[in-house]
Amino acid sequence: MADCIRTDHDCADSCHVAINFVARGSSHAKEAVRFCQTLCKACADECDKHEAQHCKACAEACRACEEACKQFLG
């Protein structure tokens, strides 16, 4: 479960960075969003390994974020 928690934190941090880059119109926004997409997938994959309801909810949220990143990137 420790790997899951670390991955959750990495994912949340990457989302925060991507949001900030996009909000300010950074020329590096796409790279930040790609990184966020990668970590959201990793987080969802890790959370899917666990039966806890909070892990299932996290995996669902991460899959939705991963899809939003794909749409942003076109």
C-alpha cells in the first residue's frame, strides 16, 4: 500500500503543476499535461490493484483525469 500512497501523491502533485501551467498559458503546458496524464494512468493502475473503496474511487478519478489530459492534448 505504501507504493500506492506514494503514487497518489505524485499524481496529485503532477495535476497541480499541470493546472498551474495551463492556467497561466505556459509554453510548457503540454509537457506538464503529458506528465500528468502518465502519472494519472500509473496511479489508476496502482489503485486498481487494491480492493479498498477509496482506491476504487481514486482509480476512477485518475482515469477521468487521464482522459481529460488526452482531450487537452488533442
